[in-house]
Amino acid sequence: MDARTAFKTGIARLRDANVPSFTLAAELLLLHVVGRERTWLYAHPEDEISKEQEDRFFSLVERRVAGEPTQYLTGKQEFWGLEFDVTPDVLIPRPETEHVVEVALDRLALREIRAGRKQTLTGEGLQIADIGTGSGCIAIALAKDLPGTKFIATDISPAALSVARRNAERHNFADRIEFVRANVLEGIAAETHFDLIASNPPYIGRREGPTLQREVRDHEPEVALYGGEEGYELYAALVTQSAAHLLPGGIVVLELGHDSLPAVQPLFDTPDWMRVGVTNDLAGIPRVIAAERTAPIGTIANRA
């Protein structure tokens, strides 16, 4: 069978089964099986694929029809211009989570400007925590843009930490990211302080479970999905522990569920926090909340 025939047959099967983005799914699965780049498929559609590759491709198509996410079938997902290994032990990185990285970098840059330091931001001497790291995508994305920064990345799941370590090694950041098994920041020494804490925590309510897409509900890890019955229960611990572990002027950046802002924003209505801001995603949904740890006048500007 040639590549064109296999591709068109896979598309038809996925389309008939009402699989979302059926053309892209067929493309990714076929390229994964044959080990080729996208340009090959469209430049050489007449190329023959082996019987073994054909059988494997259609086996993956059937698994996708049955609900398994394409990313788990290929073991790959792109995030922040990097390719990440993903397994059913970790949440699949979403484009929306890139807003966490964007806000973190913007907040750090603004802090430098306010402090009168106009040099290019490299993150030299900074320490950042990524809570609930999963695949490691947030820590690794920030490590890419902040070559002078050290990281601690926590997760409650040993299996997720294994995937995150593998991704850090793949992108040559393993020497700058320490992976720690922890629930939020529990177990991190009290004297350990950070310039920035970022997190995409579990924020789906268990009551919402039946309404989720089957790809999410049946295949992504529950520990990374559900934040309690309502979905926002973990934020109180996140905000409290962030306040304890941030340096004066330190920044916390948290991803939000689609309806969690009303429950989360009041957590920052204390003297511990200043410059609280909310960023919407491309759909206009409040997606990220960020704040800075209150600091005495002059503290930030005088910090080297």
C-alpha cells in the first residue's frame, strides 16, 4: 500500500468515527509509524509503506477511534517550540498553558525594569519552582528562555517525575532542574526561597467528570486532572505555601480553570500580595493569575 492510500483510508475511518481533528490525527499517526517528516508525506505520497507499517498504522487508528489521545499513541507533544515525551502518567501539555510561561517571563522582565536593570533577562542567579510539573513542560520552557536560572520541579507522582526527568535530559536542562516528589511544596526546606513559583495545578471538579471528553476522562491521569469536588480546592495551599517560599518581590503565576477565578482571586486579598493581575486566553477565558510577594520599600531595587 502506498502512503497516500493509507493516509486517505485512515482519515476516512477517523472521520466516520467522529474523531476530532481526524486529518491531523491520521497524519501524525502515519508519520509516527514510518518515522518520516511531514514534507515526505506530501512530496512522496506514492511511496510504498511496508505491510508491518500498514498494520501498525491501522492498529493505532483503531485505538484512536476507541478514544486514546493521539499524543499518547505517538508519545509526543509540542510545547513552547519543544517536543516533549508524554505518557498516560502525565497530563498532555496544552497550548493554554503556554500563557503561564508568557506571564512568568513578562513579570520577571517588568521586575527588572522597575529595579532599573535594563540588561537582557537571562535569569542569572534566580531560582524558580514549578509545582505539579507533570511532563516538565513549564520548567523546561522557562529553562530554555532563562539560561542562568536554577529550578526545583515538584510532583506527587513518581511516574510523572520520571517522564519529566527524561524530557529535561532530552533538552539538556537536567543539570539545572532538580525534580522532587512533593505535594505542592511540602517537604521543601523552609529556608528555600524562590524568585518565581509557577504551577498548572489540577483544577477540574470531580462533579465535572462525566462532562469531559472521553479522551480526557478515560485516559489522562486523575491526579493531574481533579482538584477536588469543585476543582479549586488546591489553590489555597498553593497560595499559602507560595507566600512562605517566595522572596520579597517574588512572583507566583498560576493557571486557572475555566470557572475558578471567583474562588481563587480572593485568596490574594491579603497583605502578603501586591500587583495581582489576570490574563485571558485566546478564547477570552481568565487563564492565568499572577501576583507579587509584598516587599518593603527598596527591597527589590537593591537586590542584586
